[in-house]
Amino acid sequence: MTSSRDSDSLQADVLVIGGGPAGTWAAWQAARDGATVVLADKGYVGTSGATAPSGTGVWYVEPEAVARENALAAREALGGHLADRDWGHRVLDQTYINLQRVADWGYPFPVDEHGVQRRTSLQGPDYMKLMRRVVRQVGVKVLDHSPALELLTDGDGAVVGARGLSRLGAARDWTVRAKAVVIATGGCAFLSKALGCNVLTGDGHLMAAETGAEFSGMEFSNAYGLGPAHSSVTKSAFYRWATFRYADGSVIDGAGSKHGRSVIAKHLQAGTPVYALLDLANEEERRFARGAQPNFFLPFDRIGVDPFTQQFQVTLRLEGTVRGTGGLRIVDERCATTVPGLFAAGDAATRELICGAFTGGGSHNAAWATSSGTWAGAGAAAFAKTAGALAHTRPVRRDDRAGLDGPRVLDSTGLIAAVQREVFPYDRNLFRDPATLRDSLVRLDGYWEHLRGAGSATDRLRAREAAAMVATARWMYRSALARDESRGMHKRTDRPATDPSQRHHVLSGGLDAVWTRPHRSAAHEQPFLAEAA
């Protein structure tokens, strides 16, 4: 790795953007494969993002045939039969390998009564502190508090680095010329105040789209996380033990954490408070929950509520593409995108490959992050080796960008609030119909046109975040219009049934003109033919 004059201009084989689980695994693997690596994060690697402040389950299954088969089959119907079983096997295999590494690195997995480690859960603070340590041990240069603002491309359209902003001390720009780039910036939760999602504003989506990258499954981006009304913690797993109730304690018919979440949403939409009580957990499960995810209980402990014996008010917070399954389209086993030199990992990439049309929740996302990060890091390192010694000297061209360099000052705060009014309401995003989607798109398209001629000299990062949220909402709703049925988490009130002819992905992309098109993969072909027959 070389530096020209100061730390603001660097060269490396691989640049990884995003320092959560996927980004750190990508950086570690690329460095292990012999690449020089720079890892740039919007916050401080080890503490920022959705995983770091909390705990997460992990889709970890021992390599036993029946258990693996059950794990895969459990997702297929729920995900509308859009998942690819081969990718499911790959993720389970890689997650098994990587969590053994995590154990070897010293992560303190809890043990059962037989002394066997339970690897189905990770504590975010311990996990990400460990990942920060191991990437530094293999020589990765970490740029904390250094959000990327745009990708660099050469004359052939290949991604060759990025520019960004360092917020350590006096703000200054940075440039990293790289032979390959991994986008691991997480998804977009539209600043809904869900825990750890304050940095997840779709920045990587916008940067990638500006280079021509495609998306897949953006219609499956309307996940709402369950959480206490008094807290930002949206960890839904423990709500499988919940009964949902009215204020007087009577049970709400049909309400549930997985299949009855729409019932909860309709009550909240009507202004009726909903309460939860985790009374279905037995004593052993209560002890396990406390040990496995202590952060889940902190908001309750602070107000003196025992969620197993006392009901508490709940809400649903939009988690967008973070807990949805849409993201950058993956075109091969290296997690390459449709743009040469650009790879994607974690929540920035589509998770349809393992979850199909329905959120996998934290456990599948955690397994996808460690697996896709590993593959993207290896893929980027291999790509860098083929780029040639003079790759860093190629002229950089300026692609079509979101703008934000015009004379008119952008009201980023007002724009973000306007986007939130289009994507937060349950009757627009959770329960969809064509007229409402088109109504929102008229305004969202107008916001996009407005920001094209605007700029922000005082807060470029906030302006980019606002632009990324507008762009993400437009890909979401255009894809939702293109999928003329209900499947998984995508609920069309005018098309409540699943249409077998739409067993395909919906691809999308574009900036001024957003496009969509169906794409049936080889994994869909055989089931589709059988169903059609």
C-alpha cells in the first residue's frame, strides 16, 4: 500500500466500504489472500451499524443432513419459493467454517450443560470488537469516521476506488485508488430510529447505482421490526413467545410476530395501542434468552418491567432493506455485481438467494454477512490480481451522479422528512396498492428532480444520505408496482394471492429513469415448469 504525501490519498488492491460484519469479513479475507486492503467506515469500526450495539441470532446449523434439510425447507415456502437452495447450502457451509474461526479467535460462546458451545447467537459488542482486532492483525488499514461519497470508475466503466470525507478532526476529503471495491455499507432503514440503523441510509446503493449497478428484490424492502414502544431495540426473535393484547389484557385474535404482524399493524394504524407479553417462554427459555441476548432486556430493566410477566406497549419500526431482502444484484459466487471491479456483501446485497421474498431476520442476515463478506473479499482480491500494475494510474471518468454540486442549497432535513412520510405509513408501504404507490412515486420523482440541481456546501454527507433515501424509495416502489401479486412480505391489497407465473426476481436500477424487468434464474425454472404443468 502506498500513500501520496499524506493519508488523504491512498492506493490499495482492495477498498472495502463499510465496517460491519460483512465489511470486516471481506477485508480480512482479501488481506489473507495477499491483497493490500483499506477499510473505510462511516463510523468507528467495531461500534457502528445494526450488529455492533446489540445481539444477533446466527443461522448456524451443524453439518448433519436432516438438520440442514429442515433449515433450508423452513425458508422456502415462507420466502415464496424464490430462494436458491445451492446458495443456502453454501451459506450454511461457510457460516459453519467462519464461526469455528470466531471461536478460535477467542469469542466467548456460551456452553450448554455438556460443555458444548452454542453458536447460534453472537453478542454484537464482543463480536465486532473481535473483528476490528483481527482485521488490524492482518494489516488492513482502517479509516474510521470516513464515509465514502462516490465511487471512481475508469474509461471502461470498471470501479477503481472511491472518494469520501474524513470526519476525524478537521473535515477533509480522502481518495483511495483501488483495483477492486467491496460495497458493504448495509441497507437503508430511512432513519427510523431502529437501534444501530442511524448510519444505514442506502449510501452504498446510491454509489453503486451511479456506476450502473443493478438491484434485485427491492419490492421486498418493507420489513417492520417489532419493538417496545419506549425503546429503539427491534429484535423480533423473542416475540415468538409473545401473546399480543389490548390495554385491558385481552388477547388480540390473529396477532403474532411472524404470521400475524399485519394484524398488529392494522391495530396500530387505527390508533389502537398493542401490548406484548412474553408469557409463552418456559423457564429454560427465559434463562437462555437472558444469557444469549442481554441487550434485549436493558430497556425493560431500566423501567423495572419483566417482559415475561408484565405486558408492555409495542410498535413496528420500518427497517427497510436492512431486514428486507432487496439489494445489489449478485451475478456469481464471488458476490460480483453487474459492474466490473465492484463486489457486494451483507445487507447491501440482495438476500433473496437464501431468504426469497420474506425477511430472514437477524439470524439469516448474520450468516449471509459472514459468508458473502468472505466471498466478496476473496473475489475482490482475485480481481485485483488481474488488474495489472498500472491500474492505479488509469484516468478516472465522471459517471452520471445524483448531482448535489449545484448552486441551490438542499434542505436535507426537510427532504428526509418528506421521504419518511412516503415510506413509514403502513397503508403505503406494508399494505400496498397501485394507486397509492403511484401517488408516492409522483412526489418521490419530484424530490429526485429537485435535488439534481441542488448542492450542500455545509453538510455533503447529509445531502448524500437524503439523496440515497429518495433513490432507494423509488427503486422500492417501482419494483412493488412491477410485482403484480402478493408474495412473501410484499402485500398487494388488490392482488392478495400469489401468481405462479411471477416466480422470478424483479431487477431494477437507474437514476433519473428508474427501470424494472423480470428475471427468472435457473433455480426458478424447474419449480415454475412443474407448477405450470
